[in-house]
Amino acid sequence: MITETLAKNRGDLENKMRNLLAKPVFIIEMDAFALPCGCKGTTINTRGLQYDDLEIFEDHIKKYLGETSNNLGIEPSFLFARLIPGTAEVASLNSRVLCNRCYMDFAKGNGKRPRPDIYIFNLTRRE
Ligand SMILES: [Zn+2]
């Protein structure tokens, strides 16, 4: 059952994030999604996670997010955080298998912050 897999991974990731950051980070919802364009993946909504945490613990968070993504059967080719512009807050961690059109949009950008609301951990380039 996809819901059982989500439930287990939600709890596991929350524990790992709390141990890593030594503060009460909450994963308030973990969803699997499919978009009309063909993109699919998981959205992991967080509370208590901040932009500074991403910069300081980037390697660990990238690793944990990649593991969670693999556990859900989602290739971890595009891992990113969604930020709330103008605040220090992170809204969500995300793994998304991009459709060709969205891939072209994201591949045009440079660096970790192609948009003010996106912080990229990994974008695997296609040939
Ligand atoms: Zn798409």
C-alpha cells in the first residue's frame, strides 16, 4: 500500500531530521503526486526547517531525501526544497521526476537558486 510506505517514510525521515538538526522539525505531510504534464514525485511538507539548515546540513539532507525518494520508488534525479520567499522558512522538501518540458525549464537555470522559492540539492543532467 502506498499509504503504508508513505507513513513509514514520513516517520523515519522526521526522526532522522530531528537527530541531525537537534531541534523539533515536523514533517506534517508526505504526499505522492502526478501532474498533468507528466511530472511525478513526492512533496514532504515541513515545519521548523529553515533556509540556514539547508546550507549547513545540505549533504545530510540531500542524502536523507534521496533515500526517502528511493524508498518510495521515485528516482532521485531532481531533489529540491521549496522556500517561502521573504522568510527564513522552508515549506517543503521535494523529489520530482521531471517531464521533458519541465526538465527544459529547470535545466535552463543556473546554480542552487534558479528561482527565489527553489533551493536545488540535485538536478541530474540529461544527455
Ligand atoms: Zn512537468
